[in-house]
Amino acid sequence: YYVKDAAKFTTFFLENDLCGLFNAGSGEANTWNDMARYVFKAMGKKEAIEYIPMPEDLIGKYQNYTCADKAHFQKQAKEKNLTFTNDFSFESGVEDYVTNYLLKEERW
């Protein structure tokens, strides 16, 4: 999830009395290439993705794939007749972050 959806997801639990340990995420896998493309698009720039070799000390330690398993959450939500819908797709979350924070050069 984009941070705004993660906050909404947390609030959803507080408002609906759900308890447990749940994965937060869209349930869809995205790639670093996807993110890079979305950043370039949001910035209005031509894609210029460069690849570097994986550092030796990270080989075997880096998680190359993540995808939130939402089954536990979906089961509990279904039992209580609840649904949660995120407001941002992966692309729109990247676009929101780039246009509303990175391009404004606001630093905290």
C-alpha cells in the first residue's frame, strides 16, 4: 500500500473492531521497473533506467519479490461482512508522492 492507504487500513481496524496480525498491501506484486517507470512518468521525463550488478554482500540476502498475502484479512473481513478498498493503485500512489512531495522539494 501507499502510505495514505496504509493509514486508512489501520484506521479501518480501529473503526471495525478487527484484531490480529494482517499483511497490509494490495495483494499484487509490482517490480522496481514499474516503480521507476511511474516515477519518470509523474516527473514528465523520458525513461532512463540503468542497471547495476547486485553487490556481492547482498546476494542471497535481498528479497527480490514481495506480495502481501491478504487471505487472513479477507477471511476475517468476510466473516464480519466488511470490505476495504484502497484509494491508490501502485501507479497513482507513486504519482501522488512524486507530484505532491518530491517535486515540491519539501524536506522535513
